[in-house]
Amino acid sequence: MATMATSTSLTTSIIDFPGELRNEIYRFFFEAVLERSNPVANTGPLPINRDDIQYASANTFTLLSLFLSSRQIGTEALTLFTHNFFPRRHYLLHSRESIYSFSRVPNRWAQNLHQIHLTANGIPQGRKIFNPIKVALVKAARTQITHLNSNSPTTSLQAQHLDLETVNIAWRNTFISRRFTAALTVDGVPTTLRVYKRSNDRFDIILIGPLGKLDWSMIPLTRYTEDSAWEQLLARRERLLLFNGSEIPLHQMPSVGDSELPEPYVEERNAGDRLVTEVAREIVRALGLEVPKKGSWEMSFEDM
């Protein structure tokens, strides 16, 4: 019986190339991918008032396919990227998931000023986006660091200017009605926090600073905490009652008398403003300062 001839594969894998050539391929790939984001090639911290920093969006990365192609290629490429490319960029993060991913990257990028910008609609979502950043800053304020040649401990978070105010400022097709602004330093690197409450209970939280110097380990746990689960339950119940008008959803019908039916959860008046105020107060307390009793206040420590 005749046998069919089989052709020998001449396919060459990138792993078969010399290491120097593989590194050149990786470099070419990284430059091509990151070129579209217009990054700033600067490894040191920049002044916080620099408005011309160009951020690469963390949501546009297409690097994962290379890192996952094989164990050897992933190790080589990731090492080259984190050492030679990642620390030279500034990144804009739009989600808690991207913050958590960045927190697992080696701290070579910690000296750069990156930006977090989270948005939320509604008070329950506002609480969720505020908590990770608030917790990270509070933990930084409570971290004791003993400087060389000094026996007096200090915190890694220092305040230069804190400002809580009620305003009426047009911004992004809506109006900011309540805002908290904090000029801070994290281990001496300038950091800015802005918390906005906009029209119709829309919230923004913006943090510009050395994100790698903050502890983001609480981010993957926030959605599973008991308080967060309770808030989600109340929020779902509020939406159901809101959109069903006077009709109670079927799965919420009680098995007891109407007299024992709990009242629907309703946020207190001006809860959105108080949410911004609470962020400000917790930051002030963590810094060891006395919380002002007035609704609007300003504190400056630039001469200290």
C-alpha cells in the first residue's frame, strides 16, 4: 500500500530567535502600541500644576495578548515592559479593576503622576467609587515612617491645602454643587484629590499622584463587605419601588400583615452633599486634624 508523502514544517517560532532579536521585536511592539497614546517620557515626578501631561488610558492596552502567548515570551516581554517602558508613561484609570491591576505592577512606576477618574450616578454608586480612594489615602495617613537622622515619626500623607465648599460651577454639561479639593503629598510627591457632587446626584472623584505609593489592596474586597452588600440591597429595593410606582414588586410581597411591612428605603435630603462632606471629614481625621464644624471651610498648611 502506497503511503502519502508528508511535508516537513519549516515554521520558525519567535522563541527560536536569539535573545537580542526577541528583545528588539518586543521593543518595536511596545513602541507601536503606546505611540497612539502620546505618552510623556519623563521618569521623575512632575509638579502638580502641570496641565500638559498626556495620559495613556489604561483601558486601551492591547499588551495582554503578548504577555499570555507563552510563559517564556510573557516573562521576557513583561520584564522588559515594566523596566523600560511602563515607568516612563503616565496613565489614566477609569475603573476600580484597572486600579487593582496597576497596584500589582512593580513599583518602578510609583514616582510618576498618574490619574484616577471615577464617575458614578446615584448615591449608592457614589459610595462605591469614593471608598477605595478614601481608604487608600486614610491608610497612607496612618502609615508611620521614621526618617533617617530623626527619631520623630511622621505620616506618608501630608496636607498642604484642604477646601470644602458649596458652589455652582458649570462643568461637563452639568453643574458642580459641592466639592472637596485637597492638595497633598505622598512621601513628598505632590498629589491632588478632587471630589465633586454634580447635578442629579452625579459624582466624580479625581486623584492625581504617585498611585504606586498607595495601598490599593482593599479594592477587590469593597464589593464583598457586609456594608456594601447591604447598600446594594437597599439600592435595588429603592429602584424597584421607584419604577413600580405604588405597586410593590411580587418577590417583595410580605408573608405577614401589612402593619409589619417595612417602609421603603429613601435617602435623606442632601445626602449627596453629605457624602462629599464625609470624604473630607475622614481625610481630615486621618491627618490628625480637628474637623471644622462649619458646612464650608478652608485650611492651608503651605507654610508648615
